[in-house]
Amino acid sequence: MNKVKITIFTISIIISIIGIKKLIYINQVKDLKNKEELFLNESIRVLNECFDLENKNKRTLNKSIELIEYCLEEYGYKN
């Protein structure tokens, strides 16, 4: 009877450790996704401001291309 209790206790500890490791992994993945999403949203915001889409009809095509190139060089490739 004593061996059965020890075995059950050991198995429950092992299962608990595995469960805790899974929870930690899931939280780390969620944090990484949140950080990536925040970075992406900030990049989108900065590029939209730089592209100045509200005044796009006031620029020539060449000026628009120059602005896009500038924005991508200045803000688009940062990690």
C-alpha cells in the first residue's frame, strides 16, 4: 500500500511539472506574439505618417516614389 501511494505521488508530481512547463511555454509564446504585434503596429503607424497619404494627390508620381523610398530607408528596415 505504501509503494502505491509513493508511485501515485511521484506520477502526480511529474504531471504537475510537465503542466507547469507547458503553461510557461504558452505564456512565453503569447508574450512574443504581443511584442511582434506591437512592433508591427508601431511600424505601420510610423510608415503611414511618413507616407503622408492625406496629401498624396498633391504630389507627382516621382515625388511619391521618392517619399516612399525615403520612408522605407529611414523607418522600414529597422529591427
